[in-house]
Amino acid sequence: MLSAFTHALDRHEDLAWGQILVTPFELGAWSLLEPMGAQNHAPQLCWIRPDLLGCVWMAGGGEGTAGMSIYLSLLSTEQGSWCVPQCISQDLERSEQNPLLFVSGGVLHLIHSAQRVRGASDEGWAEGQSSFSMQWTAVLRHQVLNVESIDLGRAMSWEGQAWSLAKDLIETPAFCRHPPHRSEDGTWLLPIYRSLEQGGSFGHDHSEVLHLDAEGAPMGSPITVPGSTGRVHGSIVPSVDGTTLYQFLRSRLADWVYCSASADAGLSWSAPQSTDLPNNNSSIQACRLASGRLALIFNRFGFLPDPNEPDASSVWGEARWPRTRWPLSIAISADDGQSWPWIRDIDTGFGFCGPMNWDLNGQLAYPTLLEGRPGELHVAYSWAGRQAIRYLSLRETDILGEILG
């Protein structure tokens, strides 16, 4: 019998980590960044210079385990492909997670969480119905690098570059996810959250905003986001007229994306209210575009508690954890998030369906989204169940459609 596989051209050997590709039937220009461990998760993109894009993520044996470290890869106009990732964090005894980058005054800032880990013989977490991952022990670490010292001709290693020694950003345990928003006076608003053991599966987590000066140092105590229990991973964007700040948040109830607003430049925030976009208790990110429109990247899946089912808190605390982290979608709004008339799935996974192979549809999670040239979007996310970080560049018109673009 004829077999098409006999005559097929195998192009796998043509592929290389970090190489940017444009391929038939794939949206945009894309790349897979070289994996740095069994798990590669929680990427964040940052424009270090107009000609230099950085991607930072956590990688290692597993979330919540020692040796989970922060890696950085660079994409430059000069090189044209993502460089070999280098470890840039400094504590091998903790699980270093959720990194973010931002540039202020010619200095590249790295902030990430670093939590204690459980010993191999510690099984008290199972007996006490606690989580294995000790997120409530996490501290926020901060280190800096002069942008001018970045030499693309050599490895971005701790020994080869002048990163400062990492220091705790604040005295109390906290977690972060998204980069800070730059205020008009040059200071920064960093969304953070308190990850708590109480409530089961972090159901009592709540959000705050930390004011940073131009050097990245805290300015006073964190500002509480009222009514934000179960609403975390804040992503701050300005309104189209600049008079209001919006903070879009993940929901531990896996129902909707929520939004909090500030009319006083981040000094106070409203209680989060649900939007029309579903959320699966996984990370989202918002971005104000040069067109004036608002974009948000998220997993287009969520559910409301079934009133006929037992109280979810009896199993999950106040959190719900659907395994579904697909499809990965981008929504665009022309009215500051009041409505989202344009939505496109940019990755649907491997297409497995049905209860027998549901878990095979590798999760697409923790996306990051920013704009480069006007109308040109840059995305990175945990791909195929954290096997690697996938990078994708596409255009705003790919979501709007050419006619409306």
C-alpha cells in the first residue's frame, strides 16, 4: 500500500532553537527558545533597547523546587535569532519564579520571587492538606544591570556581566508577575500579590500595588486593592485619554478576567469587577497599543460555579483549577475594555479532545504581550505543558482583520 510518509521530506534537521521562522499554516513569525530544564514557564518580554528584545522566564526541574532559576535570552537586530539562554538569578537553594524586567534610566531591572522549598523527606504538606509549593514563603528579589554593559558578543552570564547582587525588595513575603507601569513623573507602579497558604490552593491571595522610585526602590507601604481576594497577577495599563489606570486581574475562581480602576494615578484602586472575558485561573496580560486600542492576551476558557454542585471551598479552598489552558487568544477593545468585539485564537494546542486524551493537549500558559513597531505585537508563552517558551510576532490586523486594520 502507498504511504505518504515514504515520500515525505523531513525538515526537522533544518530547525534550530531560537531561530525565527515564517511557515505555512502558522500565524506570524515564531520561534522556540532553547529549554533550560524540564519546566520552562512564566515568560516576560521587555524592550531593553529599540534594537534589543529580552525574554526572561523560570526554568528547572519543577515549580517550587530548588534550582528553579531565572533565564534570559536576547533577540537583537544584529543577530536575528534568540541567543542561548543564560541563568541570571543567584539563589540555588530557593525556587526562583515569576521574573519581570523593566528599564529605567539606562538600567535594566530584574525582579522575581524566591521561595523556600520542602525537603525530600517532608510530607507534612500532604498530611495537612497544604500545597507542596511554599509560595507564602516567597520574597521579592531585585537586581540591576547597566544597559550599556550588555555585550552581545559574549555570553550573558553572571560572571560575564555586571549584575548587582540580588537584594530583597521588601521585608514581607510577596509574589509578582507583571512589569510595573511607568508614571508620568518617572516612578513606577508594580502590581504584587500576597500568596497565602490559608484558604486552600491560594484561594485567599489578594493584590496590592507597590510604588517604586526611578531606581526601583520602594516608596512607602504597598497600596491595597480592596475586595481583591482571589484576584491576582495585576496588569496595569492607562486609559486611552490618560486620566485613569486600569488593572486587569486573574481570578482564582476561574470565572472571568477582572478589572480594577484608579482615578488618582494609582494611589487608590476600586474593587475589581468582572469583564466579559473568561479566565481559567491562569495568567493574563494587557497592553495599550499605539492605535489607541487595548489588547489582552488570555486563555479563552472559564466557568461559573454550578449551584447544584457542592461548595467548591470544600475541595479547593476558594480557588478552582481547571486543567484547560487553551486556546491562547488575544482580544482587542476600542472602549477601554467595556467590550471586546475582536478576539482571535493564536494557538489552540495539539487538538486533542475527549476525556481519554484531554491532558495531551499541551497547556499554553502565562502569556506576555507587548508592542514594538506600531501595530506589531510580540508574544511569548509557556508552550506544550512548559516544554519550552514559544515566541510569536504578529500584527494587530491579524486580530482585527485587514479591512478594519
